[in-house]
Amino acid sequence: FVINLSSPLNGIILGDLNSAKVTIYGSESGVFRFATSGYITSENDRTAEILVTRGLGAKGAVQIDYEIKGGQDLAGFQIGGAIFPRRLSSEDPIESIFVDGVAAKEGEDFVGTLLNPLKGTLLFRDYEMSKSFEVQLSPNYDGAAFPFTMVELILSNPRAVEGESENIKPVLDEARSRSTLRINDISGP
């Protein structure tokens, strides 16, 4: 909603800022988001833990869905790359080269298991502020994933648990409802 200011008293001047827009997110039940815009792990790790947080409210039991996808839908700037120093021979100067990252592939870089499915639902109890899920990694030691692969993480469908008050209306933080998981390649090209 918008607040408009008018009729100042006692010599106060409004100037150009005579109105303000106020946005209220999530009522008392909160705004849900990934804890960071990007997570980093190594292909040598077995799993990567992904943290989802609740802020600006904590009332009510809430469910939110998550999905783990390959990086094929990520733009090039979202995948990025890494800069490496290199010297071709001992007499040559050190040069820096930029190597593009690679979109992660399900079944090659990460896998779904019964314990760590690729889709699921997180349950936040009343006043519970964070939950996590794990991504099951699949090592790729042939260097094809150099310098790293990128996984896409997605949150969706925040909702009150059945039986909760109709006042429980959780929302997603649009800026942080998507994140990435960078899986560093440890074997090199």
C-alpha cells in the first residue's frame, strides 16, 4: 500500500518525498528463501547440504517444495567460469586463462536417491526458521567437468499445512527462490 503525506504543521516541509510505498511480505508466517545465492562443494564430497531459511515471520506450520535440476536452463553468466594461471614452459611468463564452467547433468554429476531425492517438500513447524536438504553428488574423475559443473536449485509452492489457520500465508522471496550449486572438479583437464 502507499502512504501519502500532506498538510505539514509547524514549519515542516515535505519536499519531493511526499509519499512512500510500503510492502508487507508473508503476514506472520514468513518469507522463504535459499540462505545464499550460490553454494559451493567439491566432486569429492558425497553430499552437499542446502539451507533454506524463513524470515520476516515465523508463525504457523508451512510446507515448501524444492527441486534439484541440471544446469541446462542456466544462462552462461549464471554458470560463469574460473581464471587459472598457466605457464607453457619454464621460460614463458605466467598467463591467465578463463575457463567456462559446465552445466551439471543428472546421473553424471549428481543423482537422486531414496534418501536424497531430486524433488521433495520441506516442513517448517511453527516458529522453525530453517530446514535443509542434501544433493547426492556423483564424482566425475575424468576431467570432463573441469573446472566445475553448476546445478540449479528451485523453491516453489509455499503453503500452510492442512489444518492451519487461513491467516497462514507464506511467500517466496523472488530474488532468492532460485540458487545454484557449484561442484568443483578436482581432477583437472
